[in-house]
Amino acid sequence: MIYLDNAATSFPKPEAVYEKMNEFMRCKAANPGRSSHQLAVAADKELSSARELLAEFFNAQDSAEIVFTLNATDALNLAIKGVLDKGDHVITTTMEHNSITRPLKFLEKKGIIELSLVNCDSQTGELSMQNFKTELQNNTKLVVITHASNVTGTLMPIAEIGELTNKQDIVFLVDAAQTAGVYPIDVQALGIDLMAFPGHKGLLGPQGTGGLYIRKGLELATLREGGTGSNSEAIYQPQVAPDRYESGTPNGVGIVGLGVGVNYIQEKGVDALRSKKLELTDYLLSELQSIEQVKVYGPQDISKQAPVLSINLGPKNANEIAFILDRAFNIAVRSGLHCAPFAHQTLGTIDQGTVRISLGNFNTKDDCQELIKAIQKIAQELK
């Protein structure tokens, strides 16, 4: 199969990820941080190593600023619900994933927060800083935004937003679901206070892993309390990070696999890996734009988008196109609304959906050429 659904989950993973996870499960999979015997100590050491690696990767001040979560959605819920209080105002955009939109709309419905959605460009999905600034209020507590749209790949101006929020003492939360491991992210230089990231996409780890960067000095209310392996004599949740946010047995084997994925990226180089994916994205854009029935959404400019793009073929429903690609051509893509209904309303594709193509580290030009041939054949039959 030609796999072009890396925006959902990267596949395959580097071989070293599989090998390390297998070795950990067979030799070290005790409960980390809960016992003092050799296996528990060895497991804890592996998890600590992965945490330190991620802290270095994102330029956090301290590894304690990296909290392991189930995924990016879990991290976003912790960040959003942990930082907001009644009467707070929040700004987000119309290009967000439901993992941002739904927690915010839940809090808005409960009467806890005021919410402003900044409209993005209907053609490219881009955010205007001028439009963003008009939504600022005296009680604005949080700005939460995706780094890159999961529908169009559109990159958002997080550096400019971070500079602005820092000056106005507003908490800045970034959803790095499509960019962690793909673009260099320096949380200090970009003025990011909170950043959610999945382990199973650009960071090349397994599903069921992710994390939340929490800037030192910023404290969140916890979503869950329980055993942490520390301060067991206390009946209240420990206040020290990351323990206060990591109740329960962690996904040790997954976190170890994530660490190996990050190490692979560091060895190969973030810029080199991204350059290859964007080169293929640029090739696809050029070829798809030449097919009469194909409509391409988003910036259509690799300097302004991640290696993710969305298309449609005439009026045909996107799900039908994806089904044909899968069953007739053995090509895996993602169709529909991509858990981002506001983004599709912005683009005018809420009824049709789009066919999303997302490239990974192991895709080749041959893969892209096979996709183009398939799209051309489908388009020919639509005439």
C-alpha cells in the first residue's frame, strides 16, 4: 500500500522504534517510579531519558516542563481546562481541530468562558494578524491556535502571536499536532506558554503517546488525581511538576518508543526530513493543479504550509474518491471533515469534505507519481 495519511498517524515508524519497544516490553516493563527494585528503576530511567530528550528537542528550560499525556487531545484538554476560570475570555480561529473547538465550546456552553473565533481566509485558511488583534479584550486570558491546519497544512503566525501575548500577559497555547517533529519549535524563542504535541505523528512514536509543555511558573488545575509514585503519604495531589499531572501508571513502552522516534529525527535532522517532504508536496501541488477537475485548497505554497494538502475532484463526494483510491489503487488517504468542521465551513467544503494527502518521512516520488496517475484516471472517468 502507498500510505499518504501521515497527518493522522505516521506510518511506518523507523525500525529502531519497533526494536526498542520490543526490548523494553521483554526486559524492563515494570512500573516506573513505583518501586525501588532493578526493573522499576530501569524503566523509570528510560522514561526520564525520553522526557529529557523532548525537553531538549523543544528547548524547554527543564525536563519537568514536559508532561506525558495520552495524546495531543488529552494534552489540550489539560491545558485549556487547567488554565481557565469563570469570566475568562479566549481567542481561537476557525481553522482549529475539534480537540480545541470542543473543549472551548463546552466551557462556553457552561457559562465559564467568553469565546472569540477569528475568521481565517476562505481560500488559503491563513490568519490575519489584524483580524486577530481586533478580538483582544481586557479579560483575554488565553489564546489557543494550531501551528498548522490539519486540513490544508496552512502555517499560522505563532511567532507574531507569541510576541503579542507575552507583552500583554496572555497565556499562549499552541497545538503542534502537525508540526512537532516536522518544524523546529523553540518554545522559549516563540513565547509559547503551553504546547500540546502527539507522539504518533511527526515525532514518529506509537499511538497512545503525547505530551504537554508547561512553562515553568505556570500552574494548571489537574484533570485527574491519584497515584504518582511520589509523596505517597499525602492525601492530596503533589504540587511538583510533572508528577501532579501524571497520575496513574504511564504508557512506558509507548514513551520509550516515542523517545527513539525523537532520537531518529535528531540524527537525520529536522530540516533535512522536512525538506524532502516539502519537495514532494511541491511536486504534488504542481501536478494536481494541472488536472482540470481537481481543486486544491490552502496556500498552495510550501513556504506557507506543512506537507499536508486537501483536494476535491469536481462535485464528487470526497469519501467516494478516497474509497476508490483505497480499493482500486491501494492508496491510503483521509477524506471527510477531518474533525475540523469550522475549517471546512471556512473553505466552503462542509458538505463535500475534502481528500487529504499528507506525506511522511518514508514516502517517495514514485508514491506521488502513482497517486497522480490514479487521480488522472478518476478525473478522466468524471468527464
